[in-house]
Amino acid sequence: MSFKVTLLPGDGIGPEVLSCAVRVLERTAEKCGISISFREALIGGIAYDKTGTPLPQETIDRCKESDAVLLGAVGGKKWDSLPAAQRPEKGLLGIRSALELFANLRPAKIERALRADSPLRADIVEKGIDFVIVRELCGGLYYGERGRDGGDAFDTMAYSEAEVERVARVAFEIAKGRERKKLTSIDKANVLDCSRLWREVVARVAADYPEVEVSNMLVDNAAMQIVRDPSQFDVVLTENMFGDILSDEAAEITGSIGMLPSASLGAGRMGLYEPIHGSAPDIAGKGIANPLGTILSGALLLRHSLGCEEGAALIERAVSAVLESGLRTADLGGDATTVQMEEAVLAQL
Ligand code: NAD
């Protein structure tokens, strides 16, 4: 089988970490008997410098023709004073919406070797942290009507049944494929009408997935439970703003920001994959960035867009083994370079 992947290196450490992920993907594809052709396109500050826009039409077209997109990071001081529409981050929001990616996946997993790096108590971490947050990405408060009128301001949260159903289906499909098959839907149904609609739709979709155990939790309780006993979660489904907040909370309890991957998915198999960190201008060009978040994003790409679970698991096992061996980049308190980390993952593969 052969696949097309568009690479969007972007700015800062983006190109450094992306090249590691590409070499890991190439090696994994070889082992799994699939072929991936990579093509680069411009996004972010570098795209602005070369074309006058952070998201050239050519980039959108190229992404639409591919099976998946792998992105490094965008942004940097150089572009901070540009008007909002020309800033690098606009490129990122633009590509997500051009590709109609409405479900954002953030795995929150703590590697055994990194348990001591979690800010949580050892006895809590010992029980294991391995869950995925599925966040609705295109609706809710961030997209509703808003305005200012003198001393008053308002924002509107709105959801349609169709918007809830499509993201719920993504979450149920993921839960179905996981060992524990547990889904927790998080809302504020004791106050918000949007949340009551959310619950109704989730219950309806759940009927199509009898093998998945479903429960509802209020968002304030969820924020508490994530630090009290994160081992109880397997797949967490929630709306845009709650997901925004809870996914950062979940990232924090798992250790370094350099470690975590993410995926944005739409109705088909096409997806956009990227580490959760930014362009880290403070360490760009020094060769010390942690490439594991991007390498693990490559694993998600294999799993969700190319249907290659074997390859995804191979990469995840290789990363765990490298961490077990004690190798660490500076963000994890070690002195390994970006390339040494990449080479260690390749050697494990
Ligand atoms: P950041 O994630 O870039 O960096 C925060 C801190 O974490 C820095 O000290 C950095 O050195 C460190 N860090 C991040 N990734 C690392 C890695 N892989 N290895 C080692 N250390 C790592 O966040 P920031 O400093 O708030 O933002 C910098 C720029 O990135 C800004 O222009 C911001 O707008 C942009 N940004 C982009 C994205 C994205 O592309 N998805 C996300 C967040 C921020």
C-alpha cells in the first residue's frame, strides 16, 4: 500500500523535530511493508516570509491531496507584531478548518520511566495514566456569536446534534479499539442546555457501541478527578472549551511538554498530526529539542490515517524502550541531543 503525507515543518524547532519523525516513519513503513511518499509545504512564519501569508493556497491544496499531514510547530518573536490575520498561528487554525478537522485527540500517557517527572504523588502515578481526550474542535463557545456593547460583553455557546454526533462517533470508535473500552463524556448538564443536548446525543450514539462502557461526568468534578485518580479514565469525550482546559491539565500531569503528540481528525481518515508544544524559540537551532512528541505524532498518523496499528505500536514501544534505557533530552533533565534521541529510537526499531 502506498500513502502520501504532507510535511509542514513550520518555524523554530519545528523542522528539527519533524525530520526525526520522518526518518522514524520511513524505517517503520519499511518494516511494515507500506510505502509513504513525503512532500513538504509552507506554513507559519516561514510561509509569511516567503509568500506574504501564513497559509498559502498551495499548502491547503497539497494537504487535501494527501492521506495525512504532519506538522512541526509555528510561531516566533519575529512575527509577533504582525496583524492577527497574518500571524503564524493563523496558519494553524486555517489549515485545521480548511481540512474540516473537528475532533482533536490528545493522548495523556505517562511512560513508566518518567513517572518521577509527574507533579502528582507517587502513589497516584503508580496506578498508571493512559487516557485519550477527544475534544470537539469546531463548535461551542469559541465559534458562537459574540460582542461588546459599552460595559457589556457576551459569548455564545451553541451546538447542533450533528456536531455532537460526529465527534462522539470518533470517540466511540477509539474507545472500541482500546483494551478497556471505557468512555467518559464530560459536560455541565446541571446548568447548560448545550450539555443536556450533548448527553442526549452521546446516549443515542452509545446504543451503536454496546461493547463500550459509557458514563457522564460534570466538568468541575472531572478537573478534580484528573488529578485525584487519572487511572480511572480511558477515553474522555468533551466539547471545545472544556477540552481545551482539561487537555492542558492532563498534559501537565504526564511530565514534559516535549513528549506529547496530538491528532486532529475529520469525517474521513485524513488527519493532521503534531506535537502539543510550540516552536520553542529559546532552544531553536541548538539541536537539543526533544523530538519524541513529534515521533509519537507519527505513530498516531500510522494508527488513525494509514490504518497501520502495527507500525504505531512499534514506534510507541521503541520510544518506551529508549526512555527505559535512561536517555533523556534537556527538558527531561538529560543531555542527549535531538539527533541522539532519534538514533536511539531508530536503533530500537
Ligand atoms: P513552547 O511550547 O514553544 O515552549 C514552552 C517551553 O517548553 C520553552 O521553554 C521550550 O523551550 C520548551 N519546549 C517546548 N517544546 C520542547 C521540546 N520539544 N523539547 C524541549 N523543550 C521544549 O511555547 P511558548 O514558548 O509559549 O511559544 C513559543 C512560540 O510557539 C509562540 O510563537 C507560540 O505562539 C507558538 N506556539 C505554537 C504552537 C503550535 O505550533 N502548535 C503551540 C503553542 C505555541
